[in-house]
Amino acid sequence: MILRSKEGLSREEIRKALIESLPKELPKKALLLPPDYTRLYSGAGLICAEYYSWLESQGVECWVMPALGTHVPMTEAEVEDFFLGVVPMDRIIVHRWRDDVVKLGEVPAEFVKEVSEGLVDTPIEVEVNKHIVSGEYGLIISMGQVVPHEVVGMANYSKNIFVGCGGASMINSSHMLGAFYGLERIMGRDFSPVRKVFDYAETHFISDLPVLYVLTTTTNVGDDVFIHGLYIGRGREYFEAAVKDSQGYNLIALDEPIKKAVVFLDPREFKSTWLGNKAVYRTRMAIADDGELIVLAPGVIKFGEDDENDRLIRKYGYVGRENVLDLVKDENNKDLLANMSVAAHLIHGSSDGRFNITYCTKPENLTEEAVRGVSFGWMDYEETIKKYDPAKLKIGYNEVDGELIYYIPNPALGLWSLKNQN
């Protein structure tokens, strides 16, 4: 089932489609797998609430397990807001990526070597949360937004299960595979090496599970989210349709490189550089050599979502691709070698010296010393917004005190590049 609307689908249209997508014979229990609060503009909170409400009204016992990946669990206030007050906190299952997973098998080394063009030649373990394979749920609904992504190319579909509800091995291996291959070769595209690994795992390890994928393409204006596409089904063709539509809505091709970009991170959504570095990933292809990226980060209080990841980022820093590759070659760096998703994140979060990155935080949240310690520049948030005020800037080019800057109010919903880039 595919629904499209340039203006955005109405809630009634969405509700009707969701109900029609369900099997005639409903199960006793259902497991819903939405993204977490960091995907605030995905439309998935509404979709999850609609499914939960209707299934419960039909006597189905529903449980909700946000696809956290390595992110911190959602707070009660976030659950209330994201799921529109419909899903009670006592029906939330917290995915613990280090502890609550079971191994289903391996993606063979020969396959990984082939799809990575020889860059990686080790097998990748496939792990998922134990609830997904427990057999107690007669229906598993995985939902979320298809949008450009730095690791897999285009987000969601089976990534929601293998990373969002996956374990350390898959998370580490997939992130490093993407980093070795190069995020500029991946972002905004289908059939990346990482996506091919997920496709293999989908076909070989979970094809017999009662999974239904519900995908969206969205844009937003402020807090208003417009769901332009709804793609419901198990087959890959639904994902491919969503990819094509997202490339139309979420890829922004510019005529000239940006000399100075100012990116705002919504404090509700971005509390760490692990998430906030979307400001770096999504703009890097459009920023000029020797350009500047200013990241307005009023809610950022740490580097990693996970405590160990935070420690490692503080220890090693965003020191550039070649330096990180040297670090992972050193057997003495056992803590980094055991957390390769952090190594990948450090590569993704650096400009490799091509342009300057300045994080503007509140000192009481994250100090100048801490930010500079990970190889970013720093400015005080309150002082910076006296010049670059998010309330006054419009999306795109603005002239501020005679200076031309490019403003992005939410990096999560786009990918910026140049028209002459492939």
C-alpha cells in the first residue's frame, strides 16, 4: 500500500490506511517498533499512537519498543509527547543494545568483502532484541521515516530492526563499514554496502517473522510535520518507493558552496554531539573549503548517548579520518577497538580539516574546555544568538551584518550538496 500527498496526508487518511494494513485475523499480542524521540519529525509517533489505540480497542495486547540503537531511553515526558498521550509508560519496553539481544547468524565475510569492494573482509554478526524473536508476538510493526543517512545511505526499513533494535556487533560493524566506504559515497543513496548487509540479514534471518514495515517521507515547518508519503508492506519495493520520494523532498542541491552555515539543533531532539553531528554529516558536501559551520546547540549536554561512548569521544576526539584509522590499527587502544561504532562516529563528525566546526553550547551544559577537548571550536550559545538568532533567520541564505550565511533549522530532515556533485 502506498499513499502520497504533496500537501501532506490528513490524520484520517493515515488512520484509515493503517487499519486497512492489518491482517483480518488479529493476533493476541503485537509489538510496535517506532523510532525514539530523536526522530521527532518522522510522523512515526502519530502512526504508533494510531496503531496502538486501534489494536487495543480490538482486544490486542500491544507493547511498544522504541528502536533506540545506542540512544538513551525515552523519558516519561518524551513518551507522552511523542505518542500523543496514547501509549502508557508501563507498555514501553526499553531496548538494551549491550544486553538484551540474541544472535541469529552471520553475514559471511565473502559477502561483506564483495559489497565493500574489498575494504572489509570480516563476517558481521546479526543480533536483534530478544522480544522480536521470542515468538510471543503475532504481529511486529516496524515504522519510521526514510531520509538521507550517514551510515546506510537512506534510513529506516530493516535498519530499524538490525540497528535500532540490534546489538553491539551489528552496530559497530555496520557503522565502521559505512565509514570505511565513505559517507559521501553513501548519503542519500540506496544499495550502499551497509544496506546490502541489512538486505542479506532480512532475507536470511527474519523473513519468517510477522514483520510489517510502515515507512514515511516527511517535511516540516516549525513543529508542523507533513507526511507526504506512507509506504506499508513487507517487500523491498515499498522502501524503494519511499527512497525515491525522499530524494525529491529531502535532498537540497545548491549552485555554490556555502562559505558559512549556521545550523540549529532543537534542544528537545539533540542532547549530544552523537546526534547533533547531523549538522556536520548532512552539510559537509555543500560547505566550501576553508568554510565555517556554526552549530547552535542549546540542549547539548554531552558527547555520547551511551556513557562508555561519551567517555571514548572525550578521550579520542574528532581528530579526522586518517588519525582515527591509525588509532584503530593500534592494538593498545582496546577500548576503541571494542566500540568501533565510536570510531566510525569520530570519522563522520570531523571535517578532516577542510572546514571549521564550532559548537555553540551553554557553558553550564557543556563547557568550552570539554568542547575544545574533542577538537571542535567553541562559542557561548547565548552570545552567539545575539548575532545569529534562530527566531529571526529564515531557511536558506540570510544576510547578517553584511555577511551572507546559510541557515538550517533542522539538519535531520535533509542532505545538502552541490548540483555538480554525483
